[in-house]
Amino acid sequence: MRRGGSSHWCSGAHFCSVGSQTGASGSLGGLTNKELTMRLKTLWVGPTLVLGLSLPCLMDCSDAADLASGCDELNGGAEAVAKLDVDAKLKTFITATADLKTIADRIKADVKTACVGMSTSLGLMDTWTALGDSDDAISNPNKTGACDQASVKIQAIMAANPSANATLIVSGGQCTVDANLQAMCEATCKSDVMCTEPDITVRCEPGQLTGECSANCNANAFCEGSAMVAANCMGACEAECQGTCNGSCTGTITGGCSGTCEGKCDGVATPAGGMANCTGTCEGKCSMPAATASCRGKCAASCNGKCTGNCKLDSTAMVNCGAMVNCKGGCSVMYTAPKCETELTPAMCSGDVSCQGSCTSRAEVNATCTPPTAQFIFTTSSPDLDLLKAALEANMPKIWLAFKTEGPLAVKAAAHVVTAGTAAAQAAGSFGGKAVACATASVTAAASASASVNVSFQASASVSGSAGAS
């Protein structure tokens, strides 16, 4: 390649030296000239990174040294990558890869820790430690990963207790993308520097726009509660309902059960098949709470009261979600501090599409998430259910993030980075040896991180499904 108006051929007939003349038998970075030539050929025309160049390559001595030095900055995260002296758009891809690698490693560690915790609590034989730190230790075709084992055991306990009416309630756990980071990143991709991107309210899918709503949250929108701050609810509560419930309620029903109570009525265990017309407190599952009864638990239909998770408002409801509770999907007035729970629409200012894709990925993997909580309730007791309750409530929050909110964003981010890697690989040859080294390392790292994220997501989905979460 040509840099600074001068060029040197770097092929089997000419070798560069660093620090001193090495001659035909010299070395560079511990490699003989023959080994260096083979390394350069592999990097420049190998299957991992196709740069569309042919050998002999036009390269100066500093390029060769940079290429041989690799790209340790990638392992140092975004801050280390920021110090690289490479093309800005290429740096955006490398930074996105570093971010993806970081989040993939963290999600993998969280999911593995949670599944190992569940499996250990449930008394399962350790089949995962021997697999080391690989993705297989989480899940693999032989079903010896920690999440594989946990999933099978959860299903077995559930199947052995069909009359327990076991219900898993997960509260909170919403994630919003970092739109500010994305906007700043996209500025490096623009071809028209005077163009200004529209704000988040335009670029976010309307149903995924969330924020504080000082008036009413629209019908069919969501009030997003959590275990810390419950939302006002008049609709379907995904977590715990505290109020009146239309339809069955699993939990504690105070004020009478007009249908069948399974569990305990006023502290006394009900017979097999349940007890009709419990006029006091039903602990377990009530098929039809009395009109004025209060439900504290999982409501199968519409909840009118408080919800510790997402409450999808009824088609006729206009509800103020409450202080410190976001409304998602439509507010009767302008949002305060709007955020987006999915990726933003593509940039509208013209620019490098691959670069913009890397920016989208960065916004997704730097999402802010609220910590979820888990509650497992059932109507009949057994040692296995007691063990399962402790295991799920302690470990399900990390599984839920990987399955429901943070994980899906990371899966999308991985797809963007892998796609951007193709363009980055093709362009890197124009920017010097260090650019080639970092592009090569990033393409490989992006593929590995993408695979890891998908394993973590699929494994957490399996565990969640086994526990009855959706």
C-alpha cells in the first residue's frame, strides 16, 4: 500500500527491519523473515479477512511492524481502542466489537453463575466444571451444561407436582438503549456534517418509546412497574397484582373466594381438588375471587390496583402510571426524559451504513437495565418445590435479563457487528498494518462473541420456559 508518498515492497524478495538491519536471516517480533512473510500472506489473503489485495503487497516497514504487533487494544475495551491511531470509521467497528466482547463475556458469566447456582441448589451432579470456561459449560448438544441440567430438573419437579399451581412472577427488568451514545457515534459516520438526526421520539418504534408521563398512559400501552415501585394498573399485570382481580388469582386472596380455593382457606389445607366458597382468606389459587376481594399474586386476567411489573392497560383504560413509573407505548402528553427499549431506526443523515450499524450495536450493548426480582409461588408444599423456590428466586433475575431484555438487545448488536465486519475487512487494507491487525482480530472476536451471546440467550430461554416464564 502507499502511504506518505513513498512505498516499499514487502514480499519474499524484500524484508523490513526494526531497530537494526536484520538481513535475509533476520527476524521481526520473534519471527524469521520466512515466517513473517507467511504470516503476512495469511493475514492479508486468508479466509478470515479478505481485503481484496494481492501479494506482493505494497507496505512500508512500520506497516509490517504494526501488523506483526497484533491488536491488544481490543482486549482492553473501548477506552483502549479509543487510543488507536486508525481511520475513524474503522475505529467505530473495532470499538463496537470491544463493547460486544465485554457484554458477551458478562452475560455469559452471569448466565453460567445463575445456572450453576440453580443446579447446585437442586442437588445435581456437576457435569459442567470439566468443560472449563467454554460456552459448552452453559449449554451443549450433549445436555451437560449447567443450564441444560437446571432446565431438565426444573421440568421434572414441575411435572411431579401438577396440582401445585406453581407460578413464577418476575418483576421489573426493563432495558433502554443508550441513544446519546449512538448519536455521538453516528456523527463520525456522516457524509453531511451539517445534517442533524431527529430525536429519539422520532427514531424509536412508537410502541417501544418509554418515559415519565405526567398525565395518562394511553389505552393498550404499558405502565412499567417494579418490585421497588409498583405501577398503577387497570389491565393485564405480568408480575404481582395487588388489588382486585378479574379471573383466577394465584397467591393470597383476602375477602373471599367465590370459586374454588386450592391451597389453604383461613389457614386450613383444602381437600384434593380445592374447596368451594372460601369466605375468608385463600392462600393458593382462587378460580374466582369475590367481587370485593383483594388479590396479592398472579392475576390471570385484568388487575385493578398495583402491578410490580409491566401492566398492559385495557382498551378502555386511561391511567396515570404513578410517580417514578414509566409509561411505554403512548402518553397523552409529551414524555419527560423519553427512552427507547429497542434499537433506533437507521440513521437518516447520509453516511457510511456499516459505520452506522456499529453505532447501533454500541447503543444496544450499553443499554441501561433495571434489576428484576423473582417470586415463585405454589399451592401445595413439597421438599422439591421448596428447593426450587429458593433456587429460582436467587438466580432467575440474571436469567431473565439474558432471556427477556438485555440478551435480545445483545443478539441484535452481535448481528450488526458481524455485518459491519465485512465492510471493515475490505477497507482496512487502505489504512496501514495496525488497521489490518485490528480489523482481523475484531472480525474473529465479533464472530466468537456473537456465538457466545446466542448460546447464553438460548440457554436462558430454555430455563425460563421450564420455570413457566414467558
